Amino acid sequence: MKVRIPNSGGPNNMNQMLKTAQKMQEDMAALQSDLEQREYTATSGGGAVSVTVDGKHLIKSIKINPEIIDPEDPEMIEDLITVAVNEAISNAAKNAEEEMGAVTGGFNLPNMPGMF
């Protein structure tokens, strides 16, 4: 029994795939650089605490409304800061995932061995 392998376009198709992969890699690198420069701000406690992180998930600033400072209840401020930090980091990660997905066409490249 003979098996027929469909013609996949030969070397021309492979060259086109490599060019496409290289372009995708360049686009991803440019987007990653852009994403790292962006800032994401989140608030908690109705705006009592505001946290800004960058695209690398590093905290750039924390602002606390002085009216909520109660020396008898430091846990409240700690909780508000934690909520705002987590939300800002989550927003940055979600934005990066969405934009990278648009560039990669939905491929999950970090989980594909040998890709980039």
C-alpha cells in the first residue's frame, strides 16, 4: 500500500512560514517593550487608596487619602493597599495577554517548545 503525502508547497512554503514567524517575533518584541512602558492604576476603598504599576508589574506609586488613616486600624489600610496592588497587576497582565494574543493569533507560544 502506498501513502501519498500532500504537496505542502515545498521550500517556498517553508520560507514563507519562517518569514511569518520572524515577523511575529519582531511584532511581539516591539509590543512587549511597549507594554513594559505602560502604567496601570487601580483603586480600592472608593478611591481611598490608589496604586499604579508598570507593565513589568513593578509598583510606581501608592497614594493614600489621609482622611482614612486611623492609627488604631492599620489593617484596614493594609487591606486596601493589597486589593489595589492586586487589581493593578491583574489589569496589566490581562492587557498584555489580550494584546499578545492579537499579535500571535491566539497561539500560546511560551508553551510551544522550540518557538522563539
